[in-house]
Amino acid sequence: MAEAVDRVVQHMDERLGALQSPHHRFFLGTYLRTTAAVGKAIDEAGFEDPAWVEEWDVSFAELYLDAIDAQQDGHRNAVPRPWRLAFEAPAALPPLRHVLLGINAHVNYDLPQALLAVISDADFDDAPLMDRRRRDHERIDGVLSSRVSARSRAHPVEPAGLEALPARIAAEGLAQHDGAATGPGGRCRCVPGTPRRAGAAQRRAHRRPARARASDPAPCGRRLRRDAPAGVTLP
């Protein structure tokens, strides 16, 4: 497995065994297996730009790991509000709903930040490069879709089909991010106060805001066009 992705999988596995709230296992267990599947696809030369896919996959996962670590350590105020809502949902909810709450927080809140962290100013202006990355997102969709038929016997409550959903929305987010989710002055609505073409240091500084406010603009994952090519209709 790709080295950086393998480390992330190991970190997820360590957390899975140490979770204080058993219902948090539903999302983490599913996410661990899909991350491992992406790492395997990287090893099998399944992408045009494997180094970028690995960087993006790790950046995306780290945002979730930061949130779950803060929750585990009792630092509630350091957990972004979308993740607080997911983590603090009633434990008695069906496993499917816990997974959906995790997907909602990770895709709508974390994904735009992860993309900004791994797409430079120059990258946004390179149409062929962005096309390659869009195609790699679509390949991730295929990898995760294949997980539906490879559900683990050890996790019979894993919701069928959910492992494919984040990649479909992610592919749509990459295709539509450039220009579809900017506000006045070209400012990206994904992370409050971050110019879309901000320098790398500025983008990194905004990667892990301590909390989301009710007044914050919605992440760009909720602003995608309904006719986007990935085939997902969002509210």
C-alpha cells in the first residue's frame, strides 16, 4: 500500500480499538476500509497522478482524524461544529444514520479544505492538470463503488452502498469548485475568509478552523450545480 496512506490506515486502526463511544466505530470502520482500498489502487497504478491522489487522500483523512482526536481528548471546543453534531448524535441511532452523519461532516466541511490544501494557485490555471485530477477523482469513485460487493463479514451492519457516496460528491466538488463557490472578491466560500487563490501558507492556516459558526457560508459541497457530471443531486 502507498506509504503515506498505509500510515493513515494504521492510525485509523489504532483509533478504532480505542474509541470511547462504540457508535463512532460505524463511520470510522467504513472509512478505514475505503482508505485501504484507495491505497491498494494507488499501488496497482490505478491513477494518472498517484502522488497527488495519495497527498489528497491523506490530507482529507487528517481532517477527520484531528476531529475525532479532539473529541476523544475531551476538547469539545476544538471539534468543528459539523463533527460535533455527528459525534454527539444519540448513540441509539441506527448505524446507517451514524455513517451518514459522518459523511455529511467529512464531505461538506472537510473536503473543500482538503482540496485547497493540495491544489496550488498555478494548478487552478492548468486546465489539462485539473482534468487529470478530475478523472482521478472519478477513478476513486470506481474504487469505492467496488467496496459495495466486498463488505466485510466482521462488520455486518456496514450500510451497503455508502462507501461509494463520498467519492461521487468529491468528484463533483473538484469539477465545480473553480468559480462555482466563490463570493465577492473571488473569496472561496469553503473556508470562511480564505481567498480562492490564496497562497499555500494562507490556505494551510485555514485548514483546521476550531469551529464553524452559524453565520459561516455553507461549504462549496452544498453549492454544486444540480446538473454536475458526477450524477449526484444535492439539496
